[in-house]
Amino acid sequence: MGNALLQTNFNFQGQKSVYHGKVRDVYNIADKYMVMVASDRISAFDVVLPAGIPYKGQVLNQIAAKFLDATSDIVPNWKIATPDPMVTIGHKCDALRVEMVIRGYLTGSAWRDYKSGSRSICGITLPEGMKENQRFATPIITPTTKADEGHDQNISKEEIIAQGLVSKEDYELVEKYTYALFQRGQEIATKMGLILVDTKYEFGKKDGKIYLIDEIHTPDSSRYFYAEGYQERFEKGEAQRQLSKEFVRQWLMDNGFQGKEGQKVPEMTPAIVDSITDRYVELYENITGDKFVKGATDNLSARIEKNVAECLASLK
């Protein structure tokens, strides 16, 4: 198994600042471009886990790049180039202060809330009698606030507009984009024998225009089920075979960790780390239909620095 990229500390030409997120490091170049490095860090329950996952960053970056290209006719996006398997360079946009979560099925945190008795999510009333992994009649949008630290919070469309987080006009446009992107993602997934269950999109503005930013349709931001056997498993109340980060969350919960105070992350043995890498590669190959080609990992930082510097020089 290869080495994992856990942290970066580059100093590119024209660099003004760097933001180290949970799993990505984002470099601001002259307030014009963003260099997004997809590290091999992994988070769950808003906690960055202690071990890195080799090739995870490459998987996420390459899936996102493919889907940004596959949806650019729906909404303009921030991507300019992918000069390295773990890096995307794009336009610097001012991020909207909400994330657009869209759900086609009742699962994950929404199911956990429903099971505990809640029948409302982000101002949307859910019908009685639903079962885990049941498909909604139509997809629902359940936005969250975008937290710099800690947990994102569910919020309704009405609250977003009332609080001035996003204007009514901009919100309705990104809502339209969200439905269209999700439909395209579901169509692509269906062709690959998968179900795109839920996902999230982030948007920003540049020169007054809305752009799709960040990643799209990766296992960090999306949940996929295998289509084959879905209905049979659903009718029997069995767990779905899925390609998403939910298996990491489930492993943590099975070992007594949900990100709550006083809880300790279970030991991430080499076998656990390798199994997580294998699941990310599996998703890449299933959702893209392409064979995953592992990049060299012997000197990741030097490779990334060289590739990014060359690309930035070509953009001037």
C-alpha cells in the first residue's frame, strides 16, 4: 500500500493564504485562483481520524474532476485544470454560506432522526410509515449551514432567506441547479448499475455569477447503493450494499465512537486502513467505469509542488 499525504505546507508563486480543512488544503493564489489539494486525511462525525488513507485524495479529486466536466452544461463550475492526480486548480469564488444537501432516499442521518421520532427535516414534513432506505416520491433538499468548525446545522429555505445567508433569487437558482445536478448524477449512476442516494453541492459567486465549487459526486459527499438487489434488500429490511463513507461511520459506531465528548477513536489498524482504501478504489472504478491507476506515492509533496507550479505559470 502507498504512502498517505496527511498535510501540506506549500508556498506557491502569488500565494496569499492557505486554508487547511478537514480533508482538503486550499491555497489562495493572488485572489484569482484556488489550488485545492485533496489530502489522504479522512473525517467522520466531523472528526479527522488519526490515520490517512492512501490514494483517497486521488480518488476524490479524479471523480470530482470527471463529474465537474460531465455537468458543466448545467451550471458553470470553478474547475480550470487538474495538473496532479490530487489537485484541482480553479477560479476563486466567494462561497455561499449554505451547503445544498439533496436526498433521494430516507437513509443515514435523516433515517436516524426519523427512527427517533422526528417527522420534519429542514422545514419539510415527512410522511408516517416510511422505512429505512425507502425512496422519496421526489428528491428533497435539506440544506445545512456551512460551519468553519464543528457540526453543520440543518436549516430551512425560509430561514436561509430570512437570515440573509443567501438572497431569495440566488437560493432559488442554486435550488434549480441542485435538482438538475442530482438528476444528471442519478442518470450516470444508473448506467453504472448504481443508485445515487444522496449528495451535497456547494456554490459560490464570482463577478456576480453563480458557480458550482468544491467536489461533486464523490464518496465523501455522496452515498451510492448498488442497484442490483436494492428492492429485495429493502423489502426484507436488510442493509443495502453501498459505496460511500457510511461504512466508515458504521465501523466507528460499532466500535463505540460517534464523535461525542469523551469517546475515543478506535484503533485504525493497517488492515482497516487498507480495507478503506480498497473501498474508495472500488467506488472509483464502479462509478466512473475506468480502471484506477495508482499514482506514485514515494514523494507526494515534491510531485504536487512541481505540477502545480508549472500549471500556475501557464495561467499567467
